Amino acid sequence: MKLEQIENVYFVGIGGIGMSALARYFKNIGKNVAGYDKTETHLTAALISDGISIHFTDSIAEIAPEYKNPDNTLVVYTPAIPKEHKELNFFLNENFSVLKRAAVLGIITKDTFCFAVAGTHGKTTTSSMLGHILYQSGVDVTAFLGGIVENYQSNLIGSGKTVTVVEADEFDRSFLHLHPNLACITSMDADHLDIYGDASHVEASFIAFSEKVDSKSLFINNGLPLDAVRVGVDDDSEFVASNIRIQDGWYIFDVKTPTDTIENVKLGLPGRHNLTNALLAIAMAKTYGLTNQQICESLESFKGVVRRFSYQIKSPDLVYVDDYAHHPTEINAVHHALRELYPGKQILAVFQPHLFSRTRDFADGFAESLSQFDEVLLLDIYPARELPIDGINSQWLLDKMALTNKRLIKKEDLITEMCKSSSTVIVTIGAGDIGEMITDIKDALDAKKN
């Protein structure tokens, strides 16, 4: 089935961050869009307000009649959907075109100039920066993103037909469906071991992805074991950030490129990890042909991604930050940024582990990264697509943590316990449904502060 033949697109698991970006795209180009999801969230509410019909019961009867014609309906599903799902099996048994999200992205991007951003950490921020720089510079771009960009309050930037930016997702080896012209890899840490088994298979899949472009069209953080154009901070990379200062909450730095030096680049996102994310976006944009002025002006106006070091409260006596971090390396980056910005302040971290398998596979790393904070409130594991694993729970993780000031908290007691804390810097961390609580937490902390 060719995309131009499609009238209707039905999503099984429409509420996922990547799926919802695709749903918005198809709606924007004039297709009829509807779907199912298990849970009502802010994302599904936003899609419904955009005119997309969504239901929350796995029932064939809930599928509108116009989406039951296999001749003009494309079905898109996420690998997180269980094999016994009634709606998915209906579409499979009735010979619909049923594709994973990654395969659909591959079809969309095949005939475009495609930027693909891969990595176990940093790909959402990097791809959002890159999409923003291209869009603000007048490029005919569509960027499919894994987070809500503050500037647009959407996970889709633009509606261009000639250039695409996509997050190249390593989960389920999805990124191997893509057809990049320029690509980058932010990191290759072990993750998704429920899919890959061990770190060597993770690395092998990234190597396979890297081979989709030549070495001059691949950009990496210095130190990754690949032949590519390197970016780094104060090192021997081809794109190097130096003369780094912090002024009024901004990073200001110079970038040495293979051809010149870009002076006084301004970045409003904290944390050294965001310097390398910005360098990757800068390197790809410059290689594509944008001017230094276009890059600098666009980057300075980039406000960040929701749930990526998102300030909820920023006052002299109380700071509350929310972050999507769900891997020890990401938690370390959040901790480092907070210590850099607020030296000497007491920091409370609230963490909701995501997936039983990830908690099991990285328990020692989680314990070590969380133990760097002054105080930790730990929630139960968010299961997402998984069933419980015997012996793997938050109490087991809590017992591994070295700090003294740590407590296991039920979600319904979280806000009360947070308000009892004397910490003046607070961060909520995790990829589960803790993100749905942010507004209530902020309101409670504001009320306590005032």
C-alpha cells in the first residue's frame, strides 16, 4: 500500500510519545486518524482536542466502520502491544496493512533528506534542537520527536515534505528501518536488555545502524568505538566546545569546527551532557549547509523539551525540576547538572523506576546514581508493558542504596511526603506515570512555599 492511497490511519497504542507524533503528522496531511490506547493521559487528551477519535477499551466494536476497510486503511502499532490484543489481531486476520511505527517512519523518510538521531540517552533533546534549528532557519522540514518541545508544545515540528528529522529508536532494533542521509549517535550504553540480552548485542545494533551512512555523514560523541565525525568538550574532536562559561543560567561557549570557529554560542539548557547534544545538532546543521548565524540564533531560542530538566519552580528559596531520566547514566547527568547549578544546596530526588527488567538489569547502577542525592523518595516500579519479576521490587532497590535519608513511598502519599522535606532543590525522575503528577506536585510545593 502506498501512502497516497491511504484515507484512514488507525493506531493501536496511539498514546505513546512516538506514535502520537505520527498521528499528528497524518492528521496534518489530511488523513482520517483514530486509535486505541490503554490509558488516558495528557497526550491522548491533546490528540482528542486536535480532532482525533480515541477509545480506551480493547474492543473491535469500538473501531469506527470507516476504519474496517483494508483497501484504504493503514494500521500502525507499537511493539509494546501484547500479542493477544483483540483489535490488533482483528486487523492482522482481516489482511490489513499492519506496520510497526518504525516501518512507517521508514516509508515516510525514504524519499526525503533524512536526519536520524540515535543513542540510548540524549536523542530526544538532540533531535528536538536539530529540528528547531532547521525549522527556524526556513528549511522545509518535519521533525518526529520523542518528547514535547516547549517552543511548540508538540512532538511534531513543521509539515515539510523534503527534509525529515527522526529519532532513531534502538528499542526492538526499530532504527534499522530508517534511510538516513546524515546520522548521529549520542551514546551506546546498554539498555533494553529484555530485547537484546546483553551489552554486546546493543553495540552490534548501533554498529549496524551506523553503517547506513558513510563515516563523513555520521556524527558521534568522542569516545564511541565508531569511525565518524567526533564532537566533544575541550578535546581533540572535529567539533569542539571550549571557553565554556555559565552566565545567568546560560552556557556560553565557542565551537571550533573543521573550517572555522563559532564564537559565543548560547545554550539555555543546563548540564554538560546538553553541551554535547548541542554540538551534535550544530555539527549536523552546519554540514547540511546552514550558516553560523542561523544556527546560533535558533539554538539561543530553543526552550527545551518537556520532562527533560524542566523547571517547574525556579525561585531563590525553592527549585523544582522534573526529568524523564530512567537509566543510571541519565540520573548521573541530572545530578551533575543540579550540583553545578546549586552548589551546597540540599537535593531531594523522587524516583519512579520504569520496567521490572530494567530495574533488575541496572539495579547497582541505579543504587549508585541515586545515592549521590541528599534525600531520596522511591516509588514502586512502573510496569509499562511488563509483568512482575519475582524478587525485583523497589524495596530491593532501596536496600542497595548507600545513603541514609531514603524512603519507599506509595504514590498516593508522595505529595505529602515531598512537602515535609526541608530540601530546597527537588527533582522528580522517571519515565512512568509520575509525569502525570507534575502539576499537582508543583501546586502543592507552591502552596507550601507561599
